[in-house]
Amino acid sequence: MLRFASYNVHRCVGVDGRHAPARILAVLKALGADAIALQEVEATRDESLDCLRHWSRELQMQVVYGPTMAYENTQYGNALLTRLPVAQSRRLDLTLHRREPRGAIIARLEHGDQLLGVIATHLGLRPYERRHQVQQILAQLDDEPALPRVLMGDINEWLLWGRPLRHLHRYFSAVPHRRSFPSRWPLFALDRIWVKPRMSLRRIDTHRTPLTRIASDHLPLVADIDF
């Protein structure tokens, strides 16, 4: 059994307005996941100040970083933390026109004698962005139809009947939706994990504790998968 998780860490700024990477690390440790997709994570060029590398060391997980924006000394975007060996990884640019830059990490992870395809992403705020981005992601998945895969991230789809969700459900088969945003009083299922083959999914739920209610504005989403 493998555990996958998706977590929008909101730049490590909690709902109390505090920047507290240590709280996020405590949440990540509690998840006990084999692979974690992170959104809105910052990485700095100064290793002593870089929370992503610190988390990687503390969790004994490999990190694959997929920045979508860069500032003077900081990059911002997606990341994948994994205990499974990374056989291959690349970034997919999902930016549309002049909207906020978006992207996905596409990785192959080793699990015993098989490879797993994993995509970690954070989609746009506008419906037309998400429709375009989902089509780009599905085109990548069609390249290797026989490979078991997991798609996870902040999909930003507020409507359960939205077209991007319909496309993804059609490809993966529908999975239970779990309300993850806002973290204190979750109303919307913005964070998602899909699995193919669908029968491999054993459990999916938010990780809701006093700490996760305050550490970020999203709750982590966790899925137990038996490949």
C-alpha cells in the first residue's frame, strides 16, 4: 500500500497570518506519505534558508521542484516530495496567455519492478484556463496508456459539474470529492487525487487536525493506493 498526498502550503503562511515553515513540516511528517505534491511552495537560493531542502532532509525524501515564477532570490511553484526513487522527471508549462504562470511536474517513480506515472499540478483560476490545462495534461497521459498513474494537485475547480472535472473523471473514473478549502470550515473540494486503474484506490480523505486547520488555508488530501 502506498500513500499519496496533495497539499497547498500557501507559502507557509497560515490562516493566522504567520509564516511558519515548521508547522508545515509537522503536517508533512504526520501525513506519513510516500509521495506528496506541494503547491504554492517557495524555494530560496540560500540553502540555509530554503525550507524545501530542509523538509527533504527531515523527511528523508527526494525533492523534484517545478517553479513557475522567480523573484530576486526566490522561486515559487510546485514540488514533489517522494520516498520512491525518481526514474525521470520534467516540467510541463501550463501557462495561458497573460494569466499567472502555471505548470505541472511529470515524473516516473519506481515502485518495486514497476514504474508509476505521477503528475503534480496547480491549475489556473479562470474556467477557460483550466479547460485548456486539463487538455494539455490528458495529452501527456495518452502517451503511455498502460502505465499506472496518479494525478494530484490543487485543481481550483469550484463546481462539481465543471467541464475540467468531467474530462478528468472520464479519463480516470470518478473519485470521491473531499472538501479541503478553506481549512477552518471546508466548503470546496479544490484539491484532488485521481488514480488509474481506479480499483487501486483504497481510501481518500482530508487530513483534518487542529494543526492543519491553521497551518495553511487548504487541508492536505491523502489517498491510500494499492498498486
